[in-house]
Amino acid sequence: MTIAMYPGRFDPVTNGHMDIVGRAASIYDSVVVSVVHSGSTLFSTEERVRFVKDAVAGAGLKNVQVTSHAGLTVDAAHQHGATVLVRGLRAITDFTVEFDMALMNRNMAPEIESAFLMTAVEYLYISASRMRELASLGRDVSDFVPPGVNEALRAKFATRAD
Amino acid sequence: MTIAMYPGRFDPVTNGHMDIVGRAASIYDSVVVSVVHSGSTLFSTEERVRFVKDAVAGAGLKNVQVTSHAGLTVDAAHQHGATVLVRGLRAITDFTVEFDMALMNRNMAPEIESAFLMTAVEYLYISASRMRELASLGRDVSDFVPPGVNEALRAKFATRAD
Amino acid sequence: MTIAMYPGRFDPVTNGHMDIVGRAASIYDSVVVSVVHSGSTLFSTEERVRFVKDAVAGAGLKNVQVTSHAGLTVDAAHQHGATVLVRGLRAITDFTVEFDMALMNRNMAPEIESAFLMTAVEYLYISASRMRELASLGRDVSDFVPPGVNEALRAKFATRAD
Amino acid sequence: MTIAMYPGRFDPVTNGHMDIVGRAASIYDSVVVSVVHSGSTLFSTEERVRFVKDAVAGAGLKNVQVTSHAGLTVDAAHQHGATVLVRGLRAITDFTVEFDMALMNRNMAPEIESAFLMTAVEYLYISASRMRELASLGRDVSDFVPPGVNEALRAKFATRAD
Amino acid sequence: MTIAMYPGRFDPVTNGHMDIVGRAASIYDSVVVSVVHSGSTLFSTEERVRFVKDAVAGAGLKNVQVTSHAGLTVDAAHQHGATVLVRGLRAITDFTVEFDMALMNRNMAPEIESAFLMTAVEYLYISASRMRELASLGRDVSDFVPPGVNEALRAKFATRAD
Amino acid sequence: MTIAMYPGRFDPVTNGHMDIVGRAASIYDSVVVSVVHSGSTLFSTEERVRFVKDAVAGAGLKNVQVTSHAGLTVDAAHQHGATVLVRGLRAITDFTVEFDMALMNRNMAPEIESAFLMTAVEYLYISASRMRELASLGRDVSDFVPPGVNEALRAKFATRAD
């Protein structure tokens, strides 16, 4: 049985992220989506975890659990018994940063493999940072994010604009 | 149970290829290494299959089988019940070609996922084409290929030089 | 009035190429699609021109004409009064080769501008060489090429297989 | 008649930007340079607009107007009747970010085309951020920016150093 | 006699940096490692210079001196009589930024050549920013940095956590 | 004293190649330009050597000698006592291939360093293959190659066209 961890900031989770979650769920026995604690996110860890949990539930993915971690991703992977770190690739630029990080992770935890899965082409240009940018300009992004996230973005920026 | 196929020309198989085979074998239940038929290889399909088989046996990998296929890789994957296509990444350049091919494979067989694994850094610059080039210049490449392959390369180019 | 030339080998024309033709036709007054003579193509210049002409007619593009040229593209552009060379971009790798060629074209004809347009994402992984490869393996590619081209590919490879 | 918009931060405008403005002016009927409002620029929107206006006047470009916008670029394009978004490419790295942004813009406004033009090679390494960096170190950058901008940079950093 | 300058922030110096220092020392008569003053570093200029000096002494490199500079690197190079600027390359992404900077440096000081050396593959994924990130998460990084630097990182983040 | 070798096919030598030769000559005590034997070049080894020799003489470079080699470049470097392999970079794409080759060379000869120098921007798009292509189309390329090479290209293709 292979447990895969999909780590990320998910600030907020997008349809592109969920596309990767679904793909991972189809080829690994169990998938742990783990939201990384961070001091510089738009949404709190609790909010980010909740958005992913809601989206996983909405997609009816049975072998996916959602959690969060502070500290090193490889330590979190060990805790969950994960032997695979899943990363989504949106485009060629992504890869170099991912390559560096994966090599460092391998140095720290040689028994954990990094596996890169490809987002569907229709999600190629959807990133969390673009979602935040568009929402900050008042743009509805409900086409690009799971239900509820668009409203949360709107509320967040409405508050900020006050 | 997840069956992964690792397709390639393996002309000839290198330590870098075998590194990927080992990694795939550690995270998938079963791995099918499939040598692609091709009219323009240095070694025949039979030779290329044999080199991989010998290397898999030498590495003691129990859940790996070696075969060959003509035609579309996704058709071969279907035949073997594989739901994952494994590809090794050596460096950033590899990725764009892989990305294109993986997207086309997804179009033709949406239920098969492409997963990219990273070669160990010490194999970063080892490619089959470089092995052929070095061997053609009379260079011993036994540091970079499984046992027997260096001798086969030497014999091949000795014949040619006659 | 701006005349744009879209040069290429179109061996054979794909839906990706036609996507670029349509985009160019929408922003330039007149578009000249010019098929480059070449000794190493699968289809003859006459066949390649005919495929593009049929596709342009099928798409109902009024301000597009189709021709062919030997020699330098910038010389062909001059002959047609084109001041823009249109190039389609499928992905990041395309760009470097295009960049080099465009800089050389600018050196030879500074008054002609190169403009790069982006293919629709659904055509991102469709290239003429992939079409030839798939067709040579017996794969139907009618989803990716204009009407008639799939049949021509099939006939071409059937002949070859005899 | 094709109206092209060239959006950007222009903080400050460089000779590289103006090179693109001139190229766009030569192949489109009308060009609208639109300075994007932003809270994190060195120069105010008013200053950035004025620098571009002065440079356009100095270059004698008749079919170019200069304006500014807040919010989405595609909304600004609609307001001006622009059907083309012009972007300048300085080097290969530029392209990936541009590609993402252009795909998102296309999603939001399919009838607007993004066209990428290439900067002259002598402007390849000139960016607004490099200009700010060099000026902050006391370096004269008058070779790289339109008349007046070097003085404005000098004044800005002299003030800051007080 | 060729004097080479190796400029950088070295915040803090890593084994990857020292690998480049050693390579430069082997092919140039004299090497000046120059730490760039900067307001946004984790370690002060004095600390960063000391770390490099200690590492150079520890490596027994006789033809290497360590200094620091504010302002333009090319001005610092002139002061030291350096005619070569050495830069280390870790991976493909590095290169584009380096290319831009090197072209600007050449514009400002045509008589100074930029030479790019490659880090050993085992240091491919070691960057100062990754070291700071890992240390901030409490990770020991003594495998990746010269003696003493790990302790300094630990002390720095212990202080911060108070 | 540092001897640098600049290996290449030089089929034929271009102004871009000579730009690198000049830069290498300015920072290394002695430069050996070594033309690689190859069965698939347009010009013979003798012709390619002669073109480089003439260009070096024409440029008045005193510390540059021109030779040729078959087999491994690192073996040729050893023979000449070279401890540096110089490579010219024209653009970002060049680098990945160079990176692979340099890593393999380092594996085979760890005491030889690869140093990458940058071509002048005006030679960015000049490659030997582009010269052959343009000449085959009847284009004068005397702006891009040393004296005599344009004539040799013209003669070569005139012969071929007979």
C-alpha cells in the first residue's frame, strides 16, 4: 500500500490543485493533502484546510484526507507513512523550483520519492497567486476555484477595502 | 493495485534508466518496463530487452517485468493493465518534450496518468545517446551502464570500425 | 492596411496551425499563409498548399490567401507587401528557436516585424511531427487536423507500408 | 482598423519599452499605452504616465496615445476598443509569465488577442527594475531611458538618501 | 596575470559557493571574493565576510582574498584590477538572470569578462536561501555549509524565536 | 599559466565564434582552438581549420593557436596541457546541452574546468547552422562570418547546385 502526500500552501485551493488531488487519488492507495503553515498567507491555516476539505468532500474522494503541518514536509510525510510526495506541474517554469526542492527533500529523506503529475491543460494558467490578484481587483473567480472559495476571496478583499 | 509502465528506447539501458526503474518499483505494486520497437536504434529490440532484463535481474527487483511494444505506448499500457506511465527526468530540458508527449497520451487515454520521477543527481548527465557517442570514440562507459552493456557497445563499434 | 504573412512547412497543417490563421485574420487586414518549399517533407508542396487552402475555405476566412515560397521568408514577405511575420507559439520551448530566427529575419529585413500569437491551450500539444508519428503508427488523428488531412496521412502511410 | 493596447507598469519607462511602442505603432492602426495603477511603484501613476507621454512626443509617434488604468487590463482594453494586447519580450524567461497571463486574459476576454513583439537586441538586458537598481547605486542610466527619466531617477534617490 | 572577482551576497556562504571559489582559484592567478553590502540580508556584511574568510582559510586556498563592496560590482572589480567576474551556475534557471546581469555589466565595463563555472552536481540544489529556510525550520544544515555557519544560523533563528 | 581550449565543429567559423576566441584570449594566457573531426560536416576538417587560422591571423591574436582533434575533447585538452574548456553561450537554450556535456567532461577529467563566456549580443542569433542554411538559399552572409568564409560557402553550394 502506497501513501502519497500532496503538500502545498493552497492559499486558496484552486481547481488546478483539486485536479492533481483527483489524479493522485486514482493512482495511489491513499492521499494525504497537507496544508503548510505559513505566516504570510492571505487565508489562515484553518481556512485553507477547510477549503480543501470541502472540495475533497464535494468531489467524493474517499481515499483522501486533509491535514496541515509546520516544519519540514519530509517530516510530515514520515509521520503519515507517506513514501511519495506528489507535486503538480502547471508549466515548464514550475519545474526548476520543484526540481531543486525535490532534490533537497531526497537528500533529507532518500526513501521518499517525489512524483510529478500534470494538471489538465485547462488549468494550466490557474495559480493561487493569480486568484488572489484577480479577486483583489474585484473579479469573480468562481470558474477557477471550488465552491465557496470565490465567496471567501470576495469577503476577504471586501474587508480589506473597508 | 497499481501497475506502472516505464516505456523507452533504452538504446542501450543506462544506470540512469535503472535508477528510475528502482524508484518506480518502490512506489508502485508492479512495474512493466517496455522497450519501444524502432527502426533507427543501434541495438536490436531483442538486444535492448535483454540488457534491461539482465539489469533488472542483477538489481534483484521482484515486481518488475520487461517486455517490448510496437505502436502507441498507451495501447501497450492498456494491454498490461497499467494506469501509470512513468518517465524519468534528468534535467529541465527533458521536461518540455515529455510534457507534450504526456498531454497527447492523456488525450488518447485519459484514464492513464503520467508520473515523472527524478533521476539521482549523479546520473543527471547520463543519456543513452551520450553513451553511444562516447563508446563510438572508444571510451569505456562501464561506470554509466549496467554490467555487459559496455562490452556490447564496444563490440558494436569494433564491428563498425572494421 | 497591414498585411501579415504566416510562413511554415505545414507538413501537414493541423488544427493548431488553423487556430493561429484564424487569430491572425482577426487582427490583421490581410493574411498570407505561405508554405515553405522543402525537400524533406512527407507531403509535396502542392499537397501542403492544398490542405491549407481547403482548411481556409472550410473556415470561411475571407481575408486569408494561401501561397508557397522557396528561399528566404523575408523575401517572400517583401513580394507580398507583408510587414508582419506571424508565428504561433505552442509552448515555452518553441520560443527560443523562434527568437533566433526572428532576430535573424530582423537583421535581414528591419522593416518587417515578427509577432507571436498563442495557440489555444487545447492545441498546445499538437504538432505536425506528432501527427506524422501518430499516423505512421496507424492512429486516427482526425481530432487534430482539418477534414481530409487524416485521410491523406492514412493513404501516405498505407502506401509506405506496402 | 485595429487598436492595440500596450499595458505595463513602466516604473519608469525605458528605451526597451519605447522600442516596443514604436514597433507596435508601425503595424497597428492605433496604439494605446496604458500605465497600470499600482501601490508599490517607485514613481506615481502621474509621473509614469508623464514619462511615457514625453517619450512618445519625443519620438514623434502620431498614432500612439498614453493613458492609465486600475483593475483588469482586459477591461481597460474593452474601454478603448482594443482587440490586441501587445507585450514586449526581452528574453526567454519573460515568456512563461507572459504565457500564463495571456492565457488568463484570453479566458476572460476571448475576443482580445495577445501579440508578442521582440525588443531590439541592444535593449535585451534593459528592464525597469535594473534601472531602479542602478540608479539607487548612483549610476547614470541616461543611455537606457528616454530624456528626463534619468534625472527623475536621480532626484528620487537623492531625496531618499537625505 | 589574471585577477578574477567572485561577487555575491553569501547570506550565508554555502559549500556550493566554496566549490566555485576553489574552481576559480585553480584556473585564475588570483581570486577576490567580494561580499555585496545589502540592507536585507539575514547576516551582517561583517558576518558574511567572516564566514567566507574562515572557509577560505579552512580550505587552504592561498590565492584567494575576501573583501566586500557597496555599489556596482564592476566598480569594485576595477578597484581590484579584476578582469574576470566569476559566477557559479547551479542549474538552468540561474542562467537567465545571470545572462541579463552579465550583459549589463559588459555594457558598463566592456573590458571585464564574465565567466560562468559549474557547481559540482552534489551542490546543485544548495542555495543560501534554502539554507536560511531549512535553518528557520530548525533543520541542521551542517552538511551543506562550511564549519561554523550552521551554528551561526542556529543562533540567529534561536534569537528570533525568543 | 593557464591554457584554455576552445573546442567546436566550426562548420564554418562565424563572427560569434571569433568573438569568443577574442574574449578567451584576453583572460587566459594561451588559447587552443581545436576543431573536432566529424564525418557529417559541410566543410572538411582541413577547411574548417584553415578558416579559423585565417580569422585568428586576421584578428592579430598572438596567444591563440589552432589545431584539430578526433576523439574525446578532454583527451585533446590533456595533450595540450589545457586546464580550462571554453564554451560560448549564445542564448538560454544553449546552456542545457552545454551543462550536460560539461558534467560528463568533468566526470572524465575532474581537473579540467569548463568556463562559459557570453557572445556579444549582436552575435546572439548567429550560428554555423544558420549560416549554412542562409548560404544554401543563396544569401550573402559576409556580415556574419570572417573574410573568405562567405565565398567558401557560396562555392560549396554552387557546386552542390550543379
